[in-house]
Amino acid sequence: MGVSIAKVYGQTELAPVVTMTGPADTAADKAHTIGRPLPQVDVKIVDPLTGEVVPIGVPGEICARGYQQMLDYFELPEATAETVDAEGWLHTGDLAQMDARGCLTVTGRFKGMIIRGGENLYPREIEERLFSHPAVASVAVVARPSETWGEEVAAVLVPKPGETLPSATEPKAWCREALSPQKTPAHWFSVEALLLTASGKIPKFVLAEQVAAGKLTPLG
């Protein structure tokens, strides 16, 4: 229709835009990245556990600071301190990687990250692989507590209408064709539908609690 489309990324605490694609960006950049930081807005990608800036191309948490960021959460000093560090960086809780041009690509949410044996695993990568399985309508990947590894990967699958997933053998093999062993879920569950919030998001903390409590039907 002759309309120039741009993609923006941000959150309310950053009033609300942090990065944006430009008119000259390629269709691929507009489809797969969230663009570059706006002028006078600083952005860095850090290791969520150490706070150290990660190398180009390595996923980490998006941190930003600039003229548009919030001062604090109203009458919530502890929540403010958890979000804005001593140097004024606002920790978004979102995970992304930055390329050499300064373009960011979102990879997931820090709170959903799984730490297995000290290695950071990102659910989005695993979910995208499982979502491409012909019998899977929807999927959510969460952490399950493990005495050996600290956390292990658990997958909750919703079969497509008319399809069945009698065992974990097939989806596990599907994952292994594209993912390394530690990223392949060790625990598999099946549900008729995933719980959604009013805004259409999957409350993964609830799902993780259900997995840990043994409330979901396991695949054989």
C-alpha cells in the first residue's frame, strides 16, 4: 500500500521506545531485528548473572539508559532498586544479541532462562524448533528443578486437532536433529491447551510450578 513500516522495541519504564528500525533497513532487518538504539539512548547487552557486557553476537539482557527512562516506581523503592542499578542502567528483563552494526535481535526473556549445570539455555530457541513439528500446535519450554543439574529443560506440548503424541520419542528426535543434547528437553508433558493471561501471554511461572508439582500429564 506504499506505507513505510518500522519496528520499535521498548517498555513503559522507558517511555516507551528504546530501539527502532529505519526506512533504509532491509526487509530482513525489519522482520528479524528490533533495529538500533534511538539517539541519546545508551544500550548494552550484559550477562544476566554477572552484569558484564557480552561480546557481539552473544545473547544477554538488554540494559538501557537515557533521557526517557523512568525515575522510579511510585512508592516502591525496592522494586526500583531491582530494576535500575547504581549506574543508572535500567534492566529490561529481555534477552537479545547485538550485531556489529548495533542492531538487536530479541532472543527471549531473562526470567524464562534455564540454567542447566551452569549453562544458560534460552527457551525461545527450543520452542521454535518444537513449534515446527507437524503434530504440535503450541509449545512452552520451562525449567524443572534437578538435584544433579540445578535445572533441566521441560517441554509442554499442545497437539494439533486430530494429532496425537503418544510418547516423547518423536519430538525428542526432532529436537536432536537441530539442537545439542543439553538443549533437548529431558521432561515432556502434553496438555489440551496452554493457560493464557488476559493479554494472550503464557504465564510460564505458573506452568513451571505445575511441572514441578507433577500436575501435568507426562509423555511416555
